[in-house]
Amino acid sequence: MRLENALRTGVLMAVPFLCAAAQTASGNDAPVKGMEGVPPRAAPTDYQVHGQVGAVTIGAEFAGHQVPTLEGSLTSEEYVAVEVGLYGPPDARLKLSAEDFWLRINGRKTPLASVPYGLVVKSVRDPLWEPPEEVAAREKSKTSLNSGGDNPDPTAPKPGPPPVPVAVRRAWTQRIQKAVLPEGDRALPQAGLLFYQYSGREKGILSVELIYKGPAGTTTLKLQP
């Protein structure tokens, strides 16, 4: 039974990495399944910034360490997110790939390459989620105070945060997967998230540029930090 549980846990924990491989292994123009993106906004002008590249208009908004999903925002201290929307004339199609987008922060010479969402999910948290152990401890503390019980030793070292249950982590992974920019040959408009590794504080970000080099052409959008 222990071996069976261990194997089941290992399979579930491997889901993000398998998803990441699927994201980067799309060597043809076929759409990548499971990555449907977020609903495009009504127009490119609804994003913080928008710009024209060929017949395509790109709208973009810098989300920082927030990871916006349809079910609410997650957070990541190790990565930042950008929401993009791509629009074109009627019946327009475009081959989409996260690898066509680069991010330059604070004018650095070398821009950041996008990373697969499977790497991001290891660091995300839901700010509204509380470990059951902490909820139980808080309730126990309230009961102890009301009953005049012993107070915990304030000098005792605090235990580290409990691990996130596999089922919870899997739910977060699915939320991110659904919000990622779709890839492959797609009918426009399309919208979704891009991710970049950056663990610095948002207060230290003075300038952000999103660079697109893809089938539609080349352009740079100056985002709002």
C-alpha cells in the first residue's frame, strides 16, 4: 500500500514537468492541446499597451509576480507574468509560440526568454489558501485562550510551512495551464499568459519591455512596471 501511494504521488508530481515538455515540444503548427488561454479582451486598447506588427496587433499587460487565472490570482516569488492578446483582420491566423516573446527588465542587455509554465507551478501559491494545520492550530489557540490554558512559548522556533497537498498543487497547475498563451496555428484573436524567471522585488522594476520576434514580424512594447 505504501508503494502504491508513493507511485501515485510521483505520477501526480510529474504532471507539471510533462506539461512543460508538451509546451516546448510543439515542432509543428498543430495547436497544443490543454492550453486554451484566457478570453481575449474586447480590443487591443483594453490592455495597458498595444502595438502593431504587420497585420497583427498585440496588446500586453505586465502582471509582475501575480499570476492571473480565471479562478483568481496566484502568486510566484520566482517568476513574473505578462498577459498578451493578439488580434488580426477577419479570418486571420497566426502560428503562436511563447518562444517568440522576450522580456527586458530595467534595460538589461540580454532579455529574458519565456519559460514553460511547468517550471512556474512549483513556485506558485494561492494567497487565499491556508494549510489545514495552521487553521487547526489557530482554532486551538483561540480555544486555549478562552479556557485559560497555557500559552505557547514565544521563544520556541516556528516550524516551517507544511507542504502543499498534491491535490491542491494539481489544481493550481490546471488553473495555470488553462491560462497559458495557446501555441500552434491559431485563429485570432488569442490571449494568454507568458512567464519569465525573475525573483527581484517589483519595487525595483523601473522599466519593462516585451519583445516579439515571430511570424508576424518584430516589435517592442514598453510595458508599465
